[in-house]
Amino acid sequence: MKKLLILSLLITITLNAHEKISLEHQKWEFKSYQENRVFISEQEGVWLDNISEPEMDVYKAQGDTLTDKAMIICPGGGLFFSAYEKEGVILAKKLASNGITAIVLKYRTYPRKGSVIKWSGTLWDKPQMAIDSAKIILPYSSKDALTAIEVIRNNAPKYNISPNKIGLMGFSAGGAVTMEAAYTSNAKNQPNFIAPIYAWMDIVDKQKVPLNKPHAFISCANDDPLKLAAPSVQIYQDWIQADAKAELHMFSEGGHGYGMNTTNAPVDGWSQLLIDWILAL
């Protein structure tokens, strides 16, 4: 019991953001269920599922050198759950400690009675089912991302950031949310820079590079079992062909979902490359 109490306290501390903001959104036609927080493992951390009320957790820039930049982070999870800690909170804290305001987005995910996390494990054996289901939810999730950008932009003075230096990034399905949001954005909610990390482009209809040509940081691993290396290269090629600025970091090993894990391989350095890229913008 004592160990469980300590673990619960640790999770609470880990997930404690500086500021939590609820996002306005149109009601959807799906039935909503109780949101769950599940501690998966020491490596995976906390996952969330059944997210029907979008929110964002803001981590204000810290450190000796504060910047006027902000990055909104969309964790992955197939649009069925959110790898909230490994692909959200941990990176947000690292960005904030480097003077970059970071926001973890809780975008809406596929609703299902019971634990979506337990059920979603079967989707690896049913890829088309996963794609079809995720495509239904993607428009809602990407709208949440665009709303987050607009809210942060409208409150730029509060966070001491420039309204023209707001980025959007995501992992896997969060990368799909990032790309869909960039493709469908307008002047009020367009990201100024993007970072799709092993983006799950199977669920995104290919579109033209946005007119504002946001700078792009792209990363993936050659051995990604979901075969996401080629789509990542395609994003890079699309940006270059549109005369937009892009940076591609492809690692020979890393698999899928490396996030903020420590693997003792070169892929571990991707997040520092991202930070250096943001600081240089």
C-alpha cells in the first residue's frame, strides 16, 4: 500500500503542469466516456484515453536564457489514447528548461466504453481498422490543435512569446494531427513551424504545403515497423519542392515510438537537435 501511495504521488507530481487551460470546442456526435489515466510502465509512463474535453497544459519557459518561442506538443497513441508523459510532459519540461514555452495538448481521442488502452492493443493486428477509425477522429483532434494555436497566439503577451513564433509538433498519430492542422490552418491559427516526429501519414490526405510555408523539422527511424520512414522523407521532399525550409533527421535504428526514451543509441539525440533547431529559428 505504501509503495502504491508513493507511486500515486510521483505520478501526480510528474503530471503537474504550471497551468491547465480548457479549450472551446464544438460538441461531437459520439458518446463520451470516462477519461482514464493508466500508468503503463516506468518507460512508457502515464497514458490517457477517452479524451472528450480538450485541454492544454502550459509549461512556462525557465532558465537563464528565455526565448520568445513556444511549441505545442501532440503526443501519439493512434488517436485512441495519448502517450501523455513519454511524448508530452517529459519533452515539455526539457523545452521549458531551455527557455522555450511548451504546451502539451490533450486533443480528443476515439471514444470507447471501458479501457481504450487495453482494446487498442488489438489494432496492431488490424491496421485497416485502426486507419479507418482514426480518420473519423482526426478532424476533431486537428481542430483542437488549431484552437490551441489560436489561444496561445491571442495570449502571447501573457507568456512573453512572439505571436509569430508558435510551433506545432507531434509523435505518430500526434504527427498526423500536426500535419492535418498545418494543411487546414488559416491566418489566425497557422503554426509558424512544425515538427512531425515519425508521423502516421496513413490517415492524412496529402495536400499542398501551406501558403505560409512553416519551417519543418522531421524525424523518424529507418526501422520503424509501421513503415513511416518513407512518408517522413516525402514530407521533406514536398517542403523542398515548395521552396520551404525543412530539416530531416533519419536514424538507422529507433523503431516506432522512441519518444523521450533512453535507448543508448544515436536516436536519443533527436530532442537536442530539435531544441537547437528551435533556438536557431
